[in-house]
Amino acid sequence: MKRRHFLQSSVAAAVAASLPTGQALAAALESLSKVSADTLAVSGSGAQIVLEQAAVKELSDSLQGRLLLPGQEGYDVARRVLNPTIDKHPALIVQPSGAADIMSAVTFARERELLVAVKCGGHSFSGKSTCESGMQIDLSNFRSARVDPFSRTAHIAGGSLLGELDHEAMAFGLVTTAGTVSHTGVGGLTLGGGFGRLARRFGLALDNVKAVELVAADGKLWRASADQNPDLYWGVRGGGGNFGVVTSFEFQLHPMQRQVIGGDVVFPLSQLRDVLSFYADYAASAPDDLYLDLVMTSEHGSSEGMVVIHGCYSGPEDQAEKVLGPIRKAGTPVHDGLQAIDYVAIQRSWDDTDPRTTGSYLKSGFINEFPGKLIDTIVDRYKAIPERGTAMFFQHSGGAIGRVPVNATAFAHRNSMANMFATVEWPLTDSADEHKAFIKEYWKDFAPFTDGWYTNEVADDSASRINKNYQGNFERLLQVKNKYDPTNLFRLNANVKPTV
């Protein structure tokens, strides 16, 4: 346990004795593991607790990775998530280098009933991957992707990003469903569902999981597959982070050509009804190898808006025009960006679309059909508003996603044709309350068209609504939760509260 600290101290001392800059280097090395006082923290229930200096120091010494405390170098970078309106300060941050570090961190947290957050890519829109005064397990230093082209399997470390999976797999002419933004964390996306440009063809990301290795609340490493701990294997595929920290994923890969046809076709907002009517019909009947999103958007400060159909076609090249041609006839395009493109490139094409310098908030829900009344409501309600940036968009589902039985995985929303979102953005200098109130009121007209919501977008919500959202799979999920996390150590998610 003490060996790494001893070596650090010894190296620092030797350098200090021989080089002019040795003293500064020694101080820097020492600061990486320095624990100078007791640490104030909170439990999962919100109670104030004190983490004794010696205990925190022992945790630090046990890690191959890093332990960061407030004020130390790297702490502020680690605690941040993509949504800049989330500004929380964990009492301590563990940056594990592997499963052993995660086991140590989880055991430490369980023994002290610490509030725990797990961060992979930091995309949790509601900030579930960080916490105030608890322990954040930041997986950003625990990344790797290895592909076995012979078994068509990808082995992905728990902190990896989707772009790493795409890059390694496509080098062998292989793919699996991996979201639409390459810097999204594999763990967060997959455990909640995992939509993407290939989901209609190959199923959700979680449908392609062959096995996971996971550190559960007992601090032990569990393997879950169809043959090993099948209850846990069922639960992690849709149950989110309710059961522990995944250290490794095994994904089934599929052969696919590298070049696809995709991009954006842009229409003026004045043609909203025509484009909506086209999307409602074509999205429901499109072939599995066509993915279509629809976006209505206007920027803050602008009274103009536009309607965008984003497509990705991965089918036979000789069928491309037949499949994509109708999109151009949905209205009169002001821009036609559909073109042949490298699949990895289109997967990166939205990397700058997530909020970084603005406040943002969203509401969302699955729709199982796109009736005329929904079109009427959108046309009547959606306007460009200069005081705030607004958008509504639809992420395409259906196809292979809907051919998996509802009870085959914990993910329950197999009947959806799309996920509907309403979002608002504002300058960080504005108060968030007014803008959030606007989108909540706006959403009231759209909620009746929805059938549940995507747990990866969950904000704070009541336990009854969360339980209802898991639909007929909730009771089985509860049994898995009771077994693997009976004290609800992992609660910052669409939480299934244990009953034992």
C-alpha cells in the first residue's frame, strides 16, 4: 500500500538533491497525494459526515490512480460536467486507473455511506455525474478500446468515449450502435439505452452488449452475461447506473462499409408544416438502414429559425437515391448537405453541438406515433424567440429497436418511433429560473403525446414517476437492485429505490 508513496517521495528527494528544479518537482509530486486535514462530506441521505484524515490518506495510498481534494491541481477540471449550469463540488474525487481502484473507492464510500457520483463523459444533462460534498468517481483516465475482428467483439474500458469505439471498430470494417456525439461516455449512453445513427439497423447500444464487468455496492467485481449472473445482465441493460460502476463492456460488432451517405437538409421555418408532415410519414416507414432526425431551431438573439432533417443512410449504394430523394422533396431546401461521408466523420460531426458556453434545459418523451394533432400543436406553438434560444427535435427510433421484446432487457420503450425533445438555451449571465419555467410550461402541451421518457435525460423527478417509466419491468428491476445495491449507494440516476 505504501510502496507507491515511498517511491514518489524517494524520487522527489533524489531529484531535489541533484537538480535546481528538484525542490519544485518534489513539492508537486507530494501534492498529488497530500491529505492535510479531515474532510467534510455528506452521506447519500444528505447527513453531514467527517472523513478522517488518516482514512482519506489510506484511500489515496491504495490507489494506482489519483485522489483529488478541493484546491488541488486537476480538481476543478474533474468536477465539471458538460452542462455549464451544473457547478458542484465533491468532497473528494477518485480518478481510477483500473478496476482495483474502483473497488477501493466503492468500498470506502459504502463503509461511510457516502453520496457517490460516477462520471464517464460528463454528458448527464441533469448533472448526475457530479455531486455536492460526496465522492465523484471520475473515469476519465480509465479508457481503452480493443477489437477482436475474428470474433467481431469490442472490449471497452469503463471510462471510454464513443469515438474510441467507433475508431477502433471501423478500422476492421466493423461497427456497433454508438450514439451521435463522439465524446459521449460509453457507460452512460449504453446503460440507459444507447440510441444512434445505426440503432434502427443493429439495435440499441445495450442490445449489442455481450457482457459487462461491474463493481457493485459490495466492492466486488461481478461479471454479467447471458450465462453469468443473468439477472444483473438483464438489469444493467436499461437500468442505468443503479447497480454499480461498469469497468468493462463487451460489444457485438457488425460488418459495415466505411462510407455512408449523410448530412443535413435545411428548410426555412415557414415550411415547418410541410416538413413535419413528411417526417411523420417517412420516419414511420423508412427502411432500417436509414436514420432520420428532425430539428426546429432558432438561436438566442435571432427572430429567424430553420427546420433541419439530418439523415444517415448505411444501406446499399445503388438504393441511396431512392431512399434519400424524398427528403429533398419535403419542402424547398435552402441547403442540401447529404453526401458520401466516412462513418467515423459523421459520428464526429455533432461534437460541437452540445452546450458549453450557454445555460440549457430540456424536457423529453417518447412518441409511439406522430398524429396530425401533434403536427398542429408544434406549428401553433413553435416560434423563434430572440430572448432565448429554442429547439424541438426528434431522434429516430423504431426498426430493429422495436423488434426486441419489451421484457428482454430493462429498457422498456420498444414501441417508440422517436424521442421528442424541447430545449431552451440562454446566456450564462441570465438567471436560469425564467428560462426553465418557460420550457416547463411549453412542454405541458406536448406531454400528452408521450409514453414515458429516456432515463439518460432524467432530471430530478418523483420516485413514482421514475418507477412508472420502467413500466412492466420495474418489479424485476427492483429485485436486481435489492440484490446488488441494497443500501442505494448508487442513487444518482433514474433511481430504483431498494426495499430491503
